[in-house]
Amino acid sequence: MVIVLAGLGGPLLAASGRIVIPVVVGELLAGIALGKTGAGLIKAGDPTISFLGDIGFACLMMVAGMHVPLSDRALTRSLGRGAVAVVASAALGLGGGLAIAHGLGIGHPAVWAILLATGSAAIALPALDEAGVTGDWALLAMAWATVADVVTIVAVPLVLNPSKALHAGLGVLAVAAGAVVVLGIAEVLGREHDVRALRRESATRAWALDLRFALLALFALCALAQWAGTSIMIAGFAAGLIVAVRGGPHRLSNQVSGVANGFLVPLFFVVLGASLNVRALVQTPSALELAGALIVGMALVHVLAGVVIRAPTWVALIVTAQLGVPAAVVKLGLSDGVLSAGQGAAIIIAALASLGICAAGTAIANAKAPAEGNRAHADAHEHAHAHEHEHEHAHEHGHGHGHGHA
């Protein structure tokens, strides 16, 4: 009950004022207040709470996978340029990761590189919708965030424990193969008349069969991931990609979002907040320096990558937003002993700051949209006026020519 009540802190904070505050901020703050840093009412290490948190983590990654716009054919035209942006940000991120690791003496340069270069399609897409941005720049931002999301999610379990990278990589391949099998089964069953009739009956009688099968696929892939020695984050993301590829009914997306965003994902962020020791961030100068370096670095890496592909600054700022990957890095890093408590808190603080950077990009896009619209309207008006002038000139010329002939 305490965790559910804490989860309500997200919507309450988000609805408290004119400033747009992501709901996850309130959930993390509630977890911090009631967990290790604060009252100690939520024990993140409790086996039951930890198990529910793992399910929430898998659901978070599934929702992230569902937000990847694989069915958007217009997106494919921008994937090449988006991939170039990801390569540029990865190269810049690697340099930044090395600088952070050696400058602060904390090691793990590949971890910091991923955090500097990653993005989140689940955040970038709603931000673009909120800004009302369409056209080529919006498609580029979507492509950039999508490729960055997929690449960095796959890379997280590999870089957190380099000594087991080969084993984890094989696990990723096993989960990918399992996802392909699940997708193939779904495609075959989807063409069967009896299955289609059963799904129609489910929609009429509210059996939620699509949701049940989606959760079955999710948990089967999670079991495969654990058996193969990789993270359930890969399994969750793969399950979400299956839904994105299939382009399932709208009600399935609503049902999955209801189960995930109504309970399991807020529970994960509350438990994640409860596991953080923010006091360690305040008491450890290197952790504060890490938070600052990550915030500055992620903005700089994305802006410079935007310069490489000649994208507007606001596109790079929107793509800077990240949430799923930092949460995964902290969860896995703390449980495996790769990260310290202060470093985990620093990563979450930087991730929250990235949401503010994204909001700044959205505001710039909103400010530019009317100006670009007015400029386009003026150009159209000028073009129409010139066309009218040419028409009048041609009419006068034709009239004069006809009069001379007469």
C-alpha cells in the first residue's frame, strides 16, 4: 500500500502547476523520501518488492520497445541520417566517457559513454507531438532517438560487466532468436480463421486475450534471458518490439500501458528511488562532479552530433532526453556492484536533467514553429502576388498584341 501511495506522487506533482514535470520525477522523489535516503519505510532489498520491481523493469522496457515507430514507413527515409547521428554521438560519447573516467578517476568509461550518447524514443516522440513539429526534422529526431535507443539498450549488459561481455552477447542473441520465433508464431496464428474469431470474441466479451498473450511472450522471453545469462531489459524491449512490428490493435497498446503505467512501472521507479542513497551524492564530491559532467556532456555530445548532420539545435536537445537506459544502468550496476550508491544517484539526477534539456528543445521548437509558419505564409503570399502580377502582365501583353493585329 505504501508503494502504491508513493506512486501517486508522480501524477500529483505533474499536475501541480503550469510547468510540465514528467510523472516519473514524483515517483522517484517519493521513493527517495520513503527509502534508504529518507524514512526507510520501503525496503528495496525485500525479495517480494525486488521481484515486483523486476517485473516493473521488464514492463518499462516493453513500453519503450512499443514506442519504437517501426510501422512508420516515412521513418525509414530518415534512418540513414539518424544512424549517422548515432555514430557521431557514439564517437563523441566515447571521448567524453574516457574524459570522465580518467578525469574523475572512477573507471567504467564505456558506461559513461553510453549515458552520454543514448536517447529515448518513448520520450522524444511525445515531446515532438507536444511541440507540434512535423516534417523532415521530426522524422530525423524520431530516427535518431529510435536508433540510439535500440543500440544503447543492447549495449548496456555488455559494458556493465566486460569480463562477461561474450556470455551476455550470446544471451542477447538467444533472446533475439526467441523474439523472432515468437513473432513468427504470432504471424502464423494471426492468419488462422479460428484465432481471428477468438480475438473478435475476446474484444466483444473483454477477455483481453491479446494482453494475456503479450504478457506470456514477455515472461517467456524474460525466462529465456535469465537462463541465457543476460538482462531482462533485453527481453522486455524485444517483447515491445514484437508488438511494434505486429502493429497490434489499439486496445492492446492501451491495455499494456494500463497495466504497466498504472502500477508496475510506477512501482519500479518508486523502488528504484528507494534504493538510491542521495546522501552519498551530497557527501561525495566526485559523485556531484559526475552528475555535472554527465549533464553537460550529454547536451554537448548531442548538439555536436546535430552539427555533424546539420540538424537544428532543438532537434539535438529533444533527442538528449533519456530515462530507460539510465534506470537500467543504475538497477543493474547497483545489483552487480559495478556502481557505488553515489554514482547511481548521480546518474538518476543527470537523467532527470536530460528531461529538462528536452523540455528546452520543445520550447525552442514551439517558438520557431510560428515564425516558420509566418515565413512560409509570407513566402506563399509573395509567390501568389508575383504570379498575379505575371498574369496581369501577360494579359496586357496579349491584349496589346491582339489590338496591333487588328
